[in-house]
Amino acid sequence: MIQTAYVAPWAWTGGALRRDVRFDVDADGRIANVGDANERGEPLRRTLGNALWLPGLVNAHSHAFQRGIRGQTHRRAPGENSFWSWRTAMYAAAQALDPDGLYAITRSAFAEMLRAGITHVGEFHYVHHQPDGTPYDDPNELSWRVVQAARDVGIRLTLLEVFYARAGAGKAPLPQQRRFCDTSVDAYLSRVDTLRAAGVDVGITPHSIRAASIEQIRELVAYAQEHDLVVHTHLSEQPRENEECRAEHGTTPAGAFERCGAFARPRRFTAVHATHLDEDDFERLSTQSVCACPTTEADLGDGILDAPRLASAGTSLSLGSDSNAIIDLVQEARLLEMNDRLARGARCRLNDDEGALGPVLAHAATRGGAVALGASSSGLQEGEPFDAVVVDLDDPFFEHVPPAHALDALFTAGTSAPIRQVVVHGREML
Amino acid sequence: MIQTAYVAPWAWTGGALRRDVRFDVDADGRIANVGDANERGEPLRRTLGNALWLPGLVNAHSHAFQRGIRGQTHRRAPGENSFWSWRTAMYAAAQALDPDGLYAITRSAFAEMLRAGITHVGEFHYVHHQPDGTPYDDPNELSWRVVQAARDVGIRLTLLEVFYARAGAGKAPLPQQRRFCDTSVDAYLSRVDTLRAAGVDVGITPHSIRAASIEQIRELVAYAQEHDLVVHTHLSEQPRENEECRAEHGTTPAGAFERCGAFARPRRFTAVHATHLDEDDFERLSTQSVCACPTTEADLGDGILDAPRLASAGTSLSLGSDSNAIIDLVQEARLLEMNDRLARGARCRLNDDEGALGPVLAHAATRGGAVALGASSSGLQEGEPFDAVVVDLDDPFFEHVPPAHALDALFTAGTSAPIRQVVVHGREML
């Protein structure tokens, strides 16, 4: 039974921009039918102004707790100022968290995401235990807090539960890394079993090639395959990571994951960052998914990934807010294209075969994220949960922009500011 | 006589962040006194919430009419997709303007600037004559429209009145460039005389090294010197511009301007872009001003200027919204730093001698722009007109950000969205 018929003057649905679309939403919050707004008079029509409707945005990579250090890591220190010195500041924040503190900052970050149009987040969660590494009475204490924060905000969550074992090849974890570490793969998988049994949507997540051994990664990948779960990892974010990997494994991080069988299933593996790939890695990742986090990759001096080459090789691209200094997937999408223009000195880099750019960026911010998180939908299509974002075309940003160009304008020049309403599973959240 | 005593919980005044500041504003809209908010009880105290007050932002480089093609230049065309193909689309928009149309789009752009905290704009104005190059009955017709748009919006204007003569060395203007061109330097200066006599704040603006001869630039620089006016030009935006300049003049664009005496007066010359400088250019520009436009420089595939090297050489840095696809100097400031991190793989690049970053970026967005436009102030100090921006610290963006870090957070992670009020010459504009 149709509960509400939403009328969208413009909608990007099923990958195409359409005028006067009607979304019939049933009592379960699903799209029963996508129709023509002019076609018939529904009793419960609801319009939210002159707007462009998009599928809910999907944030494929977040560390919610890092929201707590927004703007607080930019004082120049003596010596190297890099990703690695930033990590020291970030570890201090991670050390200071208690369960209530983690819940509070995660809830803030998720609430900010929802207001920015994000309806589904992949939380790459690695702070598990007490500061000295001792598990809490419930070893999933902090994971439950993340789950609770998502529920209380009303955002969909894929918990990318992180496995972390070492500081690098043959190195025990640093003191500041102890609380990230389970005692064994079995201890970790036991926590994952518990979370899954409680209905939490979990992804298997070796933190990075430096934080786990090949044997451990192989076990994790096998578990993910057995239970049809996605696998995420940080991959080739920094040159030093590649050098250390080559010294240990004689190949790149993507090469090492390939050896572990991580690419056996199409698009169930997501490499986060991929800013320092070698030639062979583009082929290796061509059947998989890459999550770019352009604002964080700039902040941390990581570099610019070759998104057009990945896309043309067949890799599925998604976006993440990562450090959450900035929470705005519209900007992440824009910078995916714009940073590439800076690197190559040319324009219109990610455009599709028809020459269009906006739909490619919108796709990365929606469907690409859903692919990365193993969700079946995110296209405002029949049968899907009604997760949607309402972009106000009466915002002065769109003055002088023909509606047919609104998608390009939003994703090449905009921010999330003109988002006026966000719907999750049929419920208006703002 | 004090008309209003504004109370700022936090203010960036005179280049320092201070708590509980009181700005006594006189009936003429000037700051009569900067004091301690706790010190004495003014009869007409006015507070605008828990806010950080900044000087009004100064936009040193704008082409207002290009606001009309926001989001409409991103369809991939066969062949080259670059700055030069973008220029074709931009010229089509310039061709289509009539006086009313120019007024309307300029007013829209200036209004958007004001809402984004910009209190002073340098409009680099080059559409002067009818589409075929014939002057209007009043040869300043379109310049007056720009002046009127600024007055109607209430934004300060420096009219960077452009001189344009040719398509390149020995090349007559293209048909689409005819309306930019005066018949001679004298005809141009006669227009400038008229504008100045009417009280318009004018800058002398040879469009670029390709658009004027050395002799013409020399005459323009001499006039600017005689009348104490600033000189602006587009400089080394694209490699091709440098190659053509070297072929014609045997030196870089900065080298050619040096020969014309453009650098005789400290900080009265502004090079816009400077994305492709050679070794000697850094020394040449060390006593002058450079205006970076990072979002446009990304959009057009121009590249990344070496802002830290310019700054350490002594060059004054300012910011511009340029194409106005994006109108947000907070983002421009952020990307000045962040694009450099992308290029160099390191963090904390523009930080000052004390290690601070936020003040450097805030300076570029305020005082640096005032320097470029030849304005004597922009620091929220005694004797200055009260031009101010009120940043709402209760905006969720600042949650978990200690106020002492608010400047860093805003300029490294923010946008202009938390700006709640803008004051121009003592008048609240929003």
C-alpha cells in the first residue's frame, strides 16, 4: 500500500536525470513505483519545493572519532610535517577515548553526515580495546557504541570492523596501537561472529598491509568469502607503505592482497586511497572497488589517485569522508575530478562515454559507495528502500543554472549546503 | 561619537586572535576604538551570538559575468579539453551579453559574494563594447553597469578596467575578442579618466602579456605610476602563454612586465595565477603581489602555484574567485594550502614563523586582498571602516573545536557556510 507519493520536479533516478518524477513509497519505506508526476493524482502527494532529488549519498570510508581533532593538527612542528606526524596527533586522540566519549564523537560525526545527505556510512572502526590493549568486559564494547550512535542518528551503518596486529613487518604494535589489536585472528573473528549474530552489517577489514601478516590476511579473506562479506583495507596511501611492503613481500600492497585471494570475487574488495599504485596495480584492481577520500588525501599530503585510469580499467569508484575534518561528499566528488585536472593540466577527465561528468561524480557519491559497502541498491529505483536527498534548486547557488545542468553545477562547483531534506528508508530526517 | 559597540566573543583583529573584543563604531561606520568587551558598559552594545569576527574578506580577482556559465562547461568535447576549449565556451557567454544582462549577472555574482563574507571585490572587467567592437554611445556603458551592480549590492568595488588589444604577438583580435578591445591606449585611458573623475576606484589592467604589446604595457604602467593606481594582469596561467611570450620577448611574462617598469613600486603590481613561474620569476615577484584562484585553477587545469615559495620570498598572497563557478574565499584559502600539500606530499606548508597556519590563510583572504587592490586597511583596527564577517561558532561545524582552533578549522576544513552576518562600512548587510 502506498503511503506517500513524493513529487520530484527533477530526479536522478536509475542513472538518468528525469523531470517530474513521482516516487510512490509504501508503508515499509520502500519505493513501490517510480512514475510520472503528471500521470495520476495520488491522494497523498508530497512535494518538497523546486528540487533535484538524488539517491542518498553513501560514505564508504569514515573514521568517526577523528572528527574530534578537526582543525587541530595544523601547527607546524620542528622536523617532518607529513602523514606520519599527523598520525601521532591522531593516535593521541584515539588514546584518550572512553566508551562514552567514542559514542559522543561518533554520534556527532554521523549526525553531521546525515545533514550533509549521507544516508549510509561505512565506519572503518579500529579502536576496540582499553588504552593498554586489555579488552573491555564485553570485547565488542566500543563496536556496540558505534552501532548505537548510528541507530540514534538514523543513518545506515556498515561496520568495517578492523583487524590490526602489528606496527609493520616483524614489529610488535606501538603502545598507542595496542587498543586497536585483537590477540589473534580467531579472537577478532569471534567478535565479528557476535556482531553479525546481532544483525550488524559487518565488513572484514585488515587495516593495511603493514598492520597484518599475509597469513592473517589470507584467513580474513577466507572468512569474508565464506560469509559473503566485503573486504576493505587502506592501500598504497603513502610511498613508505609501498617500500615497506616491497621489502617484506617483494610486491605492492595490491600484489600482496592478490596473493591472499582478495580479488577472487568481483567488487567485494575496496582499496581505500590507492594514491600510489604501480602499473600492474591498475589491472589488479580493475575488477574491484577503490574508495577515494580527496579532502583527507590533500590534508595528509597523500597525493592524487589516477581516478580516470582506474575508471577506464573498470574499477568501481566510491568516496569517503575519512578523517571527517570535512564531511561533504559533494566536495569529495568535485575534488575527485578537480584534483585530477590539477595533476594532468586538462579538463573533463572522468566524463562518461557520452561526454557527461555530473552523472559520473553523482554515481561515485551514491551507487559506487553502495557497491563498496555491499549494498544492493542506491539508485532511487523500484523495490529499493527510499533513501533520498533533496537539493533545493531555489538556493541562490543555482540561480542562472538551467536545471538540466544542475547535476554538473552541484558536483563541479557545489557543496552539500543546498541539501534541504534527507530521507532514510522513507523517513524524513531533517 | 560612538553609534554602536559591537561585542565579539572572539575576533581576529590586527593579525591576532583575541577574546572578548569590543568594536566601537562611529556614525560614519568607522572603528573608533578596539577595546575589551568586559571593560566598560557602552549604552548601545550589540552582540551577534557566540561568534568569531573576521575582517571583511577581499576578493582580488573576479570575472562576474562568468557566473552565468556555472556548471555548464563540463561536457567532454572531441579533441582537446583544456583551458583553451573552456575559453571558447566563455567567449560565447561574453558575446551574448547586453548591458542589462551584464548588470543582472554581475549583481547576482556580487550578491553571492557578499553573502559569502566578501566586502570588497576587484572586478577584472574586460567586456567593454558592443559585440562587433563598436563602442556604445557612452564608451563606459558596461563599466557603469558594473559600478551600479556593486552599489546596489553594497559591496566595495575596485574596477580592474582591462586593456585588451590583440589575440597574441602580431595577431589582430579574434572576432570574439573585439568587444574587449579599445582602439588605442589613449582611448582606453580616456575611459579610465572618466571613471576616475566619477570617483570609481580603478586599477590599470593589461589583460595578459599576450593581449598587449610591450609598448602598450609600458604606457599603461607609466599612467598607473603617475596616478598611484595598482596594476593587475593574468600572468603565467598556462605553459602555452609562457612559450609564446618567450618567442616574442625572449623572457617570461614576469620578465616582460619587469622590463616595462611594472615592479618599480612595491606591492602595486598583482600577478594573477602565477601557476607556471620559472626560477627567476620568484625573485622578480618578491616585492609584488600574487593572486591565487585555486578553484578556478583546478577547474581550468592550470596547475598549482608554489605559494610557500612565493610567501617565503616576500610576495604578498591574495585570493580570487575568478570564474565564479565557486564563490567562497574560505575554500580558496583552504585549497591554497591543500593543493600545495597534494603537490609536495607534505603538510603545514604555508605556516608562519610561529608555526601557525590559520592566520596565514585568513591574511590571504583579507589583508592580502586589500594590498592587491591598493586599499589601506582590512584588519579590524582603529580608524578603519568597519568591514567585518561574523562566523557562527554555534554552527555544528565547530562542535568539538576549541575556539582557539576555530580559525584553523575554518580555513583548513570549512566553507563560507557558517558566516551569519556581514558588515560593510558599519552597516549590517544580511
